[in-house]
Amino acid sequence: MFDSLRSLSDSDILSGAKAARAQEHGGMLSSIGFLVEMDRRKLYLTLGYSSLFDYCIRELGYSESQAMRRITAARCIVAFPDVFPLLKANELSLSTIGRIFKVLTPENSAAVLERVR
């Protein structure tokens, strides 16, 4: 699979890496959106899964840490919508969201988000 990349120019490799990263980021944002709605509707229960976490691992194939980061981000975005634009702009990571979600409140969210940006 990677042999085909050998014939590309350096600039094609560099631009291809950036394009692949953008697709990866876009896919992650989309998957979080679907998790938000799946959690809201509790669709995983109708499929026989005990939790969204269980669904993410067994059905979507995420590792435990990948599933937890995405679920935490989804729930944080629902509680604090200002988080999504920061995640979209790569100003926050899933790991950072996981750390700050525990301390965010309606009263401190603006200040906390500004500090971690």
C-alpha cells in the first residue's frame, strides 16, 4: 500500500499528510456528533448494549481510552457548546477536554476555556 507513495514528490507527501490529517480530524468531529445524538436517544440500549461506552468498544471498535475520550468530549460539548468550536479549530484536544470537563461549571467555563486555549 505504501509503495505507491514512493513515487510522489516531497511536496506531494507534505500536502498529502496535511490532507489526511484534515480528513482524520473531520471524521473525528463527525463521529462525536453521532455520539452526541446516539447518547441523547439512548440508541445503544435498543441495540442491546449496556452503555454508550460498551457500544463504542464492541460495535465501533474503539479502544477503551479512545471510547472514553470521545464520549467525554460529546457530553462536554452538550453541556458546554463553546467547546465544540475550539475542538474544531484544534485549539482543544480530546485529552484536554477530558481533563477540564471535571472542573467546568457554567460560572467558570469561559475563563477555563480561555486559559486552556
